[in-house]
Amino acid sequence: MEDGRLIRVGKYRGDAKVVAYIVAISDSFEAVVLIQKKAADPGDEVQDLGRVSAALLETLKLGPGEFIRADGQR
């Protein structure tokens, strides 16, 4: 399995109510687009924060194209 991405979603930079997602997609652009389509609200700022390891994705049992909130909430 390839590495994934950590994606941040908030209303604005510095928003205290941001949500982070761990995404099992190695390409940052594709990961951002997936979260924009599936989890973000219109007008949300969606940013790629960097790489997450394949080991983390395996531990979380995420398959290619899947994602989970980093805080574990649904």
C-alpha cells in the first residue's frame, strides 16, 4: 500500500473547529478533491497538510480511496 495524506477542512485559516481527515490516497490533489466532494461543505477551505505512512493506513484498515476523521468521530 502507498502512503496517504492528512487533509484539513475549516471555514477559514485559524478556524478552531477544523476537522482533519486521514485519506488513503497518495496524491495530494486527488485527496483534496475527494474530501471536497465527500466531506467538506461548500465554501470550506480544504488543505493538504502532508503525508501519512502506509503503516498508519494499514493500522486504521483504510483501503485505497477510503478516509476517516483523524479524531475518530463520525
